[in-house]
Amino acid sequence: MPVWKAALLGVIQGVTCVLPVSSSGHIALFGRLLGESTASSLSFMVYLHIGTLVAVVWTFAGDLRKLLRACLLILRDLARNLVTFNRITFMRKKGTYRALLHGNYRRLAALLVTAAAVEAVVSLFMRNFSFLGASNLLITAMGFFVTALLLFISSFTPEVKRNPMRCGFRDALLAGALQGAASLPGISRLGMAMSASCLSGLERPFMVRFSFLLAIPAILGGMIGILPSVQAQAEIPPQIGACIIGIVVSAFVSTAMLQLVKRILSRKASRLFSVYTAVIGILCIVLYFR
């Protein structure tokens, strides 16, 4: 893959990964327009997501540090509760159990783990459809239409100001299921987060932040589970130089775009993105039947 193609796809990934328009759908579409094979586009798509991963980790580094500390404290208290259980059950002594999920970040960590588990299950179920969607623009178009429909419907739902810290495990299950479906090209991860916020009654800024934090295990899972099989299918795997260029460009553009996320959360903007994704879906159908 020439350097200019890698840089162009890196820019496309960086811009679309922080908009509710499906970065994977755009890479599948533009990979086809640029004459790349399906397997090559899929493997390069995974590499481009490494740039997105770097941008998300950099942007949310403060949250990640607090989440890591919260996880370690949960494990510590869980171990102490096991010791207490042993003392009470077998040694007939008194003891007090520690609360595991007190505090905002402990609760957020538990919700993210729950959502990530559901997302992994749905993504595995959708895996074959994801491969097929990347090679079939008609399926990618259907994904874009799903995103357009959900964005359009959610833009008309009543405004709700529910406290984000009252987010429950049912909300996490919903978010995980919807974002697992976003493994299909054309279905937007951010669009699913915005739809989940409407269905659960939670504020969009919280669900968008939750979505990007949830993207970290999803991208890592894609690198481990998808990249090896896709590279094996590629007749000409992407060159190392092209991959590095794509990752670096994607990381820089994604980081810059993440600073603008709050400006795309309005309901009016959702309708604009709904129209845009519908148009891109129509373009995919036109190219499919050419």
C-alpha cells in the first residue's frame, strides 16, 4: 500500500472514529474506492484502530489511572472478604465484609467490565457478519442505514437529565450489546452510545465517555482475535511502513478530533449525521451494483 493511501486512510479513521458515522464502514468503503483487497483493508483497519487506541488512552489517561486503582482496590477488598468468609464460616469468628463497589470509579470499573463482557459475546456472534460486511458494500450500507435510523429516532426522544452515577448494570448490558453490534461495518460505536443514552435516560456526555473507555478492550480484542486470521487471508499484507504512517496519522487526527466531541452531542447534529450516514449508505449501494 502506497504511503499516500495509508496517510489518507489514517486521516479518514481519525476523523470518523470520533463521529457517529462508523469509521470501519468508511475504511471499508474507501479501501474499495482505492483499489485495496478486502483482506488487506480489514487488516489495515485493525492497525488504524491502534492509532485510535493511542488517542483514547492519551485523552482519558486520568480516568484510566483512577479505574486501574479502583480495580486493584476491588481485588484487594475481595481477597479480604474471602478471608473474612473463612473466619466466619469455618473458624466461627466475627468479621465484617467490605463493600466492593463504593465510590464512583469502582462502580464505573464494574460497569465497564460488565459492558465489555457483553460486547465481546455480541462481537463474537457478529464476527462472520463483520468479515462479510467489509467485503460486501451492500451489508455495509445496511449498517449505515441502521446508524442513520437510530440517530434520527434518538434525536426526537425527550430530554432526560438522569444522574450518570445512577447508571445500573442493566444500562451497561444495553450499552455493551449495542456497541458489540458496532463490529459490523457501517454501524457506529458512538452512534450506538448516543442511542443507548436516550434509551437508558442517561446524559449523552457520560455515555460518550463510557463508549470511548469501552473502546479500549474492544480494540485490544480485535488485535488479538481478528488481526491474525485476516492477515493470513491477505495476499499482500500491508507493509510495515504504511502501517506506521497510518497509525501515526490516525493517532494525531483522533487526538485532535476528541477535543471536539462535545460539540457533536446536540440533537440537531444527530439529525445531520443521520442524513449523512444515509447518503453514505446509498453510495455504498450504488458502488455495489456498478
